[in-house]
Amino acid sequence: MRSQSGGQEGGVADGVGGWRDYGVDPSQFSATLMKTCERLVKEGRFTPSSPVGILTSGYYELLQNKVPLLGKILSTHTPNHTFSPEAADSSSFDVQLGDIILTATDGLFDNMPDYMILQELKKLKNTNYDSIQQTARSIAEQAHELAYDPNYMSPFAQFACDNGLNVRGGKPDDITVLLSIVAEYTD
């Protein structure tokens, strides 16, 4: 999405799967939140030095309007999860033309180790839309396949084993992959 400041902004929101037990579709919450944030960015309400601010504004707008999600009213608390936009991950880093930025939900990182993701990114030869789209899709599809492989030692399973649990296999989860290439903007 393009902001009035001229920059390109992007975000990934991941729902809390446990909300399904309470009749709330976690993907609908995430999608509604990100659409609200996109609208706020287009309205010029984004401050690049404070990315969490747009998430916070979008979230509190949803709460204030009591946006219904599948017959339930959006709430900030379920018995196991509390959502606080102020606790969102945020980081800043310098970029150069041609840099590739991968943003994804934990469904990717729980199922594909960094070296496998990098192998796929190295195959990206063109920076046109179709090539970027195909690479993002390929990464997501591989992670999805691995998530359902009961014999695969996923990063999630490895972490569990490192902490004394006898776990094998992938971790079924929603998987979203957003690939961005740093480029000059020209009209």
C-alpha cells in the first residue's frame, strides 16, 4: 500500500487459532485489522517512525466500532490470549536497492528452517511481480507440505525436542508470506 508520505508499507497479521473454540474466525480478525490499517495509511495517518501506531489505531478503531466477526463481538481477551497492539514486534533497519524483505507468519518459520527459505530466495532471478509472486507462493507451499509431514523434523519440533518434549513432524498453521523488493519509485 502506498502512503501519502510516498513510502511503501506492508504488514502481516496472524490470528490466534484458539479463538476458533469461541466461535471467532482468527483469519477474519486479522484480515479486518489489516484492511483497517490499510485504509488508515491511505488516509495519511501513518508515521514511518512509529509503525506500531498504525496497528494500535486500527485495533482500537475495531474495538470502538465493535466490529462483529462471525456473530461475535471482537474482544481483547479470550481465556488464553490477550491482544495488545503495543506489544507488536517492530524493528528498523537500513535497506539498499535490490534488497529482498520477507515478512511472514509463524506458520512459515515453525515449518521451514532459514536455510531452506534462503535456498528458495536465491532462485529469484527477476524482480518483476510474477517472479516475486511465484517465489512467495513456492515458499508458502513448501511450508504447507512440511507442516503436514509427520516424519519431518521441523524447527518447531526441534525446539520442542531441545526443551525435553518428544515431538516430530511439522506444525499445521496458517502460512502467509509477503515478499518485497526495495526499488526506486517512479511515476
